[in-house]
Amino acid sequence: MPALRILSPRALPTALASFLAAILRHTAQQQGRTSFALAGGTTPQTTYAALAGPPLRAIVPWHVIDVFFGDERAVPPDHPHSNYHMAMKALIEPLGLPAGQVHRMHADDADLAAAARAYEAILPDRLDLLLLGIGDDGHTASLFPGSPARSEQGRRVVPARAPRPPFDRLTITPPVIAAAHHVVVLAAGAGKADAVRRALADDADPVLVPAALARHGTWFLDTAAAAGLGAIP
């Protein structure tokens, strides 16, 4: 069983933000620079806002943090469905991070294979901190159940297809999750409860429930997302 932090929906964003801030600060003190890969979707928004606001923004040395992304949709960077757009509004712009520290996935490029290779070239060999989410189907990043990307072992960034729009994506692959020094998974809401239960079950199959790839991480759950955990054998 991974490390679990189960909190009320109200307490979850601030608790997670404090946890992330502590990791970023410690790693920066130890190494000088830190890599932080962001989760997309809507769930992390309030956590990013807490990171960017007082008092946490003052304890993280943001000038030595390089920001990456775990996945991106094939939409322009100002599109409402863009993970980059969400992160810009909630975290990057409020912190005033310079463009050189923010490494966007160019999933809106016409050649997704080339965009994947380009991102792979700048992605650290081992991310210091990787924040992931989980979908109601058990996906994480843009690794969907049964997808070829979920089974990729050679490449670290690949094009992927989602079962719903926006269909085309770029995503990190299982080796990136396995190599990351700190992996943190965020899940909130009753709609995630069954996926969380399946991902954390002893017999979880990462092909069917890709979020199980992050079982070794620290999982931050609200009480609704954790509701099914009593069913784990």
C-alpha cells in the first residue's frame, strides 16, 4: 500500500501544496536546482493557487525550479483545455516565473512525433517531483487503459490518443514515472473512488488501470475519492 493522506475536500489543496512546497524547498537546498512536473486537468488548480499564494510562495526558491508537464492536449496554449493554460493562470503567472524555467509540451504542433522527441530531449533523466492525477477510468497523465503508450518502455515521451476529446495528446511514459524521485498522486471527488480503489488494489493491473504505475508514490485523496478503499483485499 502506498503512503496515503486522506483529508477533507476543503483541507486537501492546502495540505498538498504544503507537501509539495516542502519537497521543492528541500530538493533545491540539496541540489541547487529542482525539476517539477505538473499534472493537468482541473483538480490541481486550487493546489497550484495555494502554492502561488502566501505563505507558501515565500518558502519555495522558485528562481531555481524548472517546470515541466506530464501530458498535454493537442490544443493551442491559450485554449481552455490546455494544461499549460491552466497552470499559467493558477501558478506560473501569479509567481512571475520566467519563460526559460517553464517547459511547455508543444502538443499543438502538426508533427506530434517530432514534438515528443523534442520534449524528451529536454526532460530530465529523473524528475525530482512528479505530480499526477487519476481519471475516472484509471488513467494517469495521458496513459489510458489498454493504450500502446501505457506499455512504452523505450521512449520517455510519446504521442497518445484519448478516448474522448481532445483526442490527440503528448504524454510521459511509464519509465518517467518509475524514475521520478518523488511521485505524488492527487484524487478528489466521488467520481474517482472506484478508479482509486482499483489502482491501489493488490492485484492492480497497470495495463487496465495505468494509475497503478504510481502506487509507490504518496497519494493525496479527499474523503470522497478514498471512499472505496475499504474494499481492497
